[in-house]
Amino acid sequence: MKHLNTLFLLALAMLLTACVTSPTGRTQLMLVSERQAISASREAYVKTLQPLHDQGKVDTNPKTTQRIKIITGRLITQAVEQFPNTRNWQWSIKVIDDPELVNAWCMAGGKMAIYTGLIDKLKATDDELAQVIGHEISHAIANHTAEKMSMAMATQIGMAGLSVAVKDSEYAQEAMSGAALAASLAVSLPNSRVAETESDQMGIELAARAGYNPQAAVTLWAKMGQNNGASPPEFLSTHPSAGSRQARLQKLVPKVMPLYREKKTHPVYPLN
């Protein structure tokens, strides 16, 4: 029991002193620093892309690659302006040739990829692509990678404590099974629903500042809904349903439309 109390107190102290505030004012658990997340992401980015490079699936269409880099460059320009701490990030985006995969992602430090399935299957306009990429950039700005890594660590701490607590209990197997399921739903899926909602909010504003019509966020998710077919129940997914997302984004459109309507130039951040 003494061992359990010590473990609990250490874990509690760690969790209480590791909270930060996200760009939207949300409290985040941060057991992993941004620097650690960026370093880990840089390594993961290389490992993820290398086999695709070897298969000749990266940046295969110069016209598409240039289109994506222009859109991304305008978004990054605004990201750096709004969040100066990102100025020294090694921003990068690659177009992955996979006609069936409707996906895009951004790791900590601005390491991005977008798949041709998203571009072609959705017949996405520049405005819609800006919503996708702006959303993914927002995940990085809001430090969601470090947050997920921190949640994984917290889960391990909790599982260790639970293991000690129920070691001699007849309910040990049931307790551990429930905790494992919770950990799977909370950690294993790409991003939490809260993080997805936060990135929607930040992404639509970022795209508007870069000169992309915020109404495209709504049309994008209308297309997503048509493409997904039979989707899993919303309460079991970290991603809100397409219908819920459309409704929420539609409410955000009037708030960011003035940013879009501002008459100003939209410089493009240079990407290799």
C-alpha cells in the first residue's frame, strides 16, 4: 500500500505540474516538450516517407506538387505571423501518390503530407484544400503531437498504478481490460475529438487570413460525408461526424469571413 501511495503521489505531482494552455485557451496535459515532439516527429517523418520515396510515390506530378506548395506556403506565412514560435520550424509538405487514400497530416514542427486520393476523389478546390492543410497545420501549432505523446505516458502511469491496486483482486482481469480499452480509444486513434474541434476552429481562421474562402470548410465536409459511406458511430470516433462538423464550421464562417474579405496580398512561404 505504501508503494501504491508513493506512486500515486508522484504521478499526481507530475500531472498537476505539466499542464499548459493551448492557443484556444484549452488546458492541455504536457509531459513531453515541444522540442521533444519535434525531434521525434522529424525522425518519424523520414521513416514514413523513405519507403514511399523508394516506391516512387512522392511528388510524382510537378503540377499538383506546385499547386499544393502554393496553398501551403500562403497558410504557413499566416501561421508564422500569428505564431512567431513556428518561424524556425523546418516546414515541409509532400504529395503522396495514393489514389485511394483520402487523408492528410502534419507532425510536430510542420512536417506534412497530403494524399492524391483526397485531392482527386473529392475534386477539391484550392479553397477546400486550404481548409484541409490549414486544419493539419493547426494540429502542429496547438502542439497536439506532444499532447498525444503525453497522454500515452499518462496512460502508462495510470496502468502501472492500476496494476498494483488490483494485483490481488478477483476483479483484476476486468479492470485491466477496461483500462486497455479506454487507452486504445483515447490514445491509439489519430487525434482526440477535442483536438479535432480545436484544429477546425484554428484552421478555418488560418485559411481565411491566407485568402481562402471559409465557406469551403463546409463544402469540404459535405464531400467528405458523401465519400465516407457507412461511417462508425460518432461516439466511438475521435473525428466528429461529417454532419456535425459541417454544422459547427458553418457557425464559424461569419466570424472569420471579414478576415477573408480583407484586401491584402498573400505572400507564399518558400518550400523546398
